[in-house]
Amino acid sequence: WEAMDVFANFLIGLREGLEAALVVGILVAYLVKSGHRDLLPRVWAGVGIAVVVSLAAGAALTYGPRGLSFEAQEAIGGVLSIVAVGFVTWMIFWMARTSRQLKGELEGRMNTAIIAGGASLTILATLAVGREGLETALFLWAAAQATGNSTQPLLGGALGIATAIVLGVLIYRGALRLDLGKFFRWTGAFLVVVAAGVLAYGVHDLQEAGILPGLNNLAFDVSDTIPPSSWYGTLLKGTFNFSPSTTWLELIVWVAYLVPVLTLFILSVRRPYPVASTPPSMPAHAAR
């Protein structure tokens, strides 16, 4: 049942990776169609920088806290888990709001970057892809902390990213048509539930560190009914970060996050999207 842990993080890697792949595909396609194929190396340089920065961030998160006291490690883990939830929540709503306008928005920025010349395209690609990479590194690290297993979340995330790259190439080449609206809606709802569990675990870390009270004030303890080592306990832990022994503060935070955020997300994806305007085309002789 470690497979469920892999699956949950596979979806995280797939969603974040597909966002990044779509961004790269839009940037590359626009340069090719507008006659600026010679500027492609600048975009790929930005993508490479973003990947290196994301990997470095993941390594820093993994190895940075080692050697610190237990309380310090728990405090860092709790704070970063909460930060990860904040980033992922923002990402979910941002994509729900802009998924149908993403192409026009990026092409407009490409126009500006081409006119500006210099390193503008590299910076644009670095920021566009790096945001997804940093979010992925932070959330996968938080998932690894919550499950107490560093291998399965990373394996699931890596498989998701690899799948996203393949899908991105197929979409770019026109070999695959994917209903991105439905994809981001379903994965967004799932990630809200996962994020609620990560947030509760982050609160538990802060309780372990002595920063928040109520560590021994349990709302429920169903460890006898749902043993953490059982297949269903592992399933719930790996998928939703469910803890059989949950404090009142963890439960309150979980409900306070899940109910309003999931409600707002459902309402946001049911609203009609505004029609995105098409940016003016860039002539091939524009400044480089």
C-alpha cells in the first residue's frame, strides 16, 4: 500500500510538471511561429536554470535541517509545511482562474521580453518554470515529512514529472488532445484534500516543537481500530496524511482549511471564464 503514497505524489508531480511543460510549450511554439527560432536557446537556458534551482531547493530542504535539535527540526518542518500549503493553494486557484488565458498571457509577456532583448527571455522562462519547480520541491518535501518516508514521495513525484514531460511533448506536437480544464479541476480538488492533511501535520510538528500547545489534547485516537502499520492505515496516511491519533488543534485546522477552501475552489471552477484577448503578433525583424 506504499503504492497509494506513490500515487498521491505522482498526481502532484504530474500536475505541477504538466503546468511547467505547457508553459515551455507555449514559449517555444510562439518563438517558432513568430520567426524567432534563433531565440530558443535563451528559453532553454531559462528552463535549465529553473531545474537546477528547484533541485538545489529540494536538496537544501532535505539536508539543511540535519544536525539540528529535534525541536528545531520539528519547528522548521512545521513552518515549511504550512508555507507549502500556502503555495499550493495559491497555485490551485491561480490555475483555475487563468488556465484558459494562460496562452495569451504568456504570449503577451513574450512580446515584451523580445522587444526588451538581452536576457529578458531567459529571465521569463526561469521565473515561469521555476515557480512550478519550487512549488513541487516544497510540496513533495512536505509530503515526505508527513508520511515519514522520503523515498516513496520522491519516486511518485519523479514519475509524475516524467509523465508530464511526455504528455507535454505529445500536446505540443499535436499528437494528444487533453481536456486541461477537467484535468486541473479534478487534480485541484484532490490537492486541496492532500494540502489539508499536510497543514494538519505541520501544526503537529509545531506542537512537537513546543511552539503550539495541545500536543497531548487528543480529539480522537483510533490507533486500535486503524493501526498505522495496517494496509488501510498506510492507505489513509499515504493519500490524505490521515493520523489515527489527532489532536484537537490539528482537527480544527484541518476542517477550517478544507471546508472553505474546497467550497471556494468548486465555486471558482464553476464560474464562466472570460475570453482571453489575443496579443498582437511580433514581427520577425523585432529587436532581439
